[in-house]
Amino acid sequence: MAPKKTQDVTDTQAVVEALRAALDGAGIVFPSLRGDPASPGLQLIELGRVRADVAVRLARALQKGIRE
């Protein structure tokens, strides 16, 4: 069964920039954030690796968003 699409995503670069802006607003930087060039048809987003302190900030931001 194919995964359910929540919205029509046609521009991977626009998605990357939107995610980058949202992360930046939370003070979080993913240095390797980009569209996956090896699979343009799948529209995968490469999050890359981050330091542990960045992962902690991401977890806290997500937890805060869930509570709101």
C-alpha cells in the first residue's frame, strides 16, 4: 500500500527551504539539509547528521509544539 499523501509536494527545493526556515526559527541548523539528488522522483529530503546538542534542541522544539 502506498503512503498517504498529506499534500501535493512538487518542488522539493521549496520544501527544503520551508523546513530550513522553520528550523532556523527554532534556532536549529541542519548543515546537510537538502533534496536527495539520487532520487528526484521520490522527492526525498536528506536531513543529514547533526551534533547531539542540535538533536536535543530539535527534540525540545518538537515537544513544545506538541504541548501547544
